[in-house]
Amino acid sequence: MTFEENLHQPRSLTAFRATKLLVGCYLGISVLTLVAIVLLRGDAALVTDAG
């Protein structure tokens, strides 16, 4: 079986779908984290000094 044929196997498609879902979730969490940082940047009680 060639590489091209392996890409269209049900198990390969399931693995790619799961990988895309995990990467999408990671991206979503990263964006939400950046939004929280921007929204809370002025709140001295929640944000501490880095140094």
C-alpha cells in the first residue's frame, strides 16, 4: 500500500480528525488566554510584577 492509499484509510482519517480537534482546542485555549491577559492587564490585584 502506498502513502497516498494510506491517507484514505478509515483509521488514518480518524487519527487526522482527532489531531485536528486537539490542535483546534489548543489554539482556542491559547486565544482565550491572550484575551484574558489583555482584559486583566490593568488590574493590579490580579496581576503581579514579573521581577
